[in-house]
Amino acid sequence: MKKPILVYRGKYIESTHNIHVAVVNKDGKLLYSYGDPMRVTFPRSSMKPFQAIPLLETGAADTFSYSKAEIAIACASHAGEIFHRETILDLLGRLGIQEDQLQCGTHTPWNLTSYKELLRKGEDVTPVFSNCSGKHTGMLATAIHMKEDISTYREVKHPHQQRILKAIEDICDFPKEHIKLGVDGCGVPVHQLPLYNVALGYARLASPDSIKSVERINIVKRIRDSMMEFPEMVGGTNRFDTDLMQAYEGRIVSKAGAEAVQCMGLVEEGIGIAIKVADGGTRAVNVAAMEVLNQLGYKDEKIFTDLDRYVHTPVLNARKEKIGEVRANFRLEEGSSPKK
């Protein structure tokens, strides 16, 4: 059976990964797919741009004078670099709350330089190092603005989490009563829905004009433009989302999710892409994403050369020598609108 992602050690295949892909336009037509485009999936952090909608829609972002960079970090899975942490701390100061009121937990920052600096100082990680601290800060900002309980902001019954659920229902065109809920790594609700609907959401993020509400159109545009204008806030140094959005300069909006999910929106075409690596193997997801872009006609030779580490992800040994690589081996199939 043909496997879509191949992992080579030298010239020999050592491992493989299966993937599922949905490519959908803003009108809801399934243009292309691979595997099962209706596979129900937790898109994880790929939903952050949609989770940020109520931050703007309630007026909280304007009340607390959110800049574009700060809107971008509300959608981020950031690397914990100093400019990420300073942005979050500045926002918390404007909100009048302390860092320990962030309920995202913490983890080792993904940026190794930041972590080494922390070790040299003999300090420990704190909640602002969490890749989700921008999202949680936005949730707190909205709850404060709406005069709601901030101690329970991450619970599914909290009004803010219900606003998020409604926003996802609307932009992804999937009834909220059918959206299954779990708990994300940072403790907030995480939403399960078909890849097709996630891709539709990204098509509308890329080209919001198909959204019925004029107010919502402008809000989604602010989120999209903030992410593309400040891609370093969305990820950070040597992160796929950041590098891709910088390379394509306003043509692609991109957001990864845990367990090997990648979502992208093609701005000019109004096309959304949702990718899930079936086994959660993160080494396969960027290779799959670049191959989808290639097959959709987005292969710019200079950009693909600059991003070659994502096109053919190297397999390295402990000496940092390249001893293999991850390659794509699939062809998208033309699709038609699936039954919902």
C-alpha cells in the first residue's frame, strides 16, 4: 500500500506516515483531498485564530488597546522568546492582573536560546513561557472586559468559552451540538470537527468576504492581517508558520496545531487547507504542507529553496550530520462537496 510520507535513512525507507488532507474554497467546495477529508480531528492550536474572534468582537481588544502584534500573539503557539514574553507581560500589566492568573501551565520554551539563558540565571519557567500564554491572556482580557469571573475562564461553561464555540460553529459551518470537546494541553476546551470544516474555516480566514456579517468580516480580516504582518509573534525563530508567512508576504496565513496538524489559507484564492498526520508524527507535517502548496501551484523556486528544510526535512544524527530525509509521496485527488 502506498504511503504518502516516507522517512529515509540513507537511501532506504525506514518509516512511513499516513496523512489526511482537505482543500476547500470559501464557498464550501472540496477542491482536492487525500485520505479522508471528513476525518474528525482535534485541530488543536490551529483553532487559535478562531478562538481570538470574541476578543475583538466583544470590544475587549480595543478597550485594552491591542496592537496588531498583540492580536497576532493571541493566535500564537509562540516559542517563548524574550519579545514574546515581554509582549505578554505588558498586556497583563494593562489588564491589571498578575502572571499567576494565567491558567495555561508552563513548559520548557521551544526556543533553545531562551531556555539556556534561563538556566544560566538559575531561574525556572513561568506561565508566560507557555506557547499558549497569548491565547490565555486574550481570554482573560475578554472576561475582564465583560465583567465575568476570571478564575473560571477556561471552563467550558464559562460565557467566553461559549462565545468561542459559537464563533467556531459559524466560521467552520459546523453545528456546535456536533462539535465534540476535549481538553487541550493548556487546559482550555479543544474542539473536534471534520477536516473539511476546518479547511472551510481557513478559507474564510483567508478571504473573509464570504462571511455574512460585515462586522465579523472586518474582525476576521484584522486577525488574518495581524498574523501575516507579525508572523514572528505567531511562532518565532525557525518556526514553520513564521517562516512560511514571511516568505509568502501576505499571500498565506498559516497556523500549526499539536499532534501534527497544519492549516493554511491562500489569501488571493480564498482557499483553505487542513492537514492531519494520522499518527501525530510532527516530522511529517511540514513536508506534507509544502507538497500540498507545490501541487496547488504555489511552488516559487526561491521560496522553496529558502524553505528546503521543510520541503525535505533532514534526518540528523547526534553529530548533526544529515543521514536521511523525510519526503512526500502523494498526489491530491480532485474532490466534490461532501455530505455534512
